[in-house]
Amino acid sequence: MITIHEFGTAPQNVPTGYSLKQEAHGTAEQLQQQFDGQDVVLVRGANVHGQPGVFVVGVFAPKA
């Protein structure tokens, strides 16, 4: 299962050669299912206001 890294840890967890490709919103379970098996690194961002358990992640993928 894909790991969602804590906010502020992108410099330590995103490998050289990866860049931010998109932002995604969802619960941890939804995001893990959505990106499972893909060559991406997820880094948690802010909570989504008014949606308990939902937060933003940065999706980092290899540069094209």
C-alpha cells in the first residue's frame, strides 16, 4: 500500500527526478486506493475545510 508522507516532508521523501504533478483530495483510504501501484510519492497537505477526514496531498511523479 502506498504511504502518505506527513506535511513538510517532501524534501526528505521525494526522490531526485520527481516533480509535483497534481494535487488530489480525499481520505487516506481513498487516496491510497486511487494511487496504489503507481510510481508516485504522496505528501500530505492541509485539511479540507468542512469535510472531516479529507485532506489535500501533493502527488509527485517522475519528470517526463
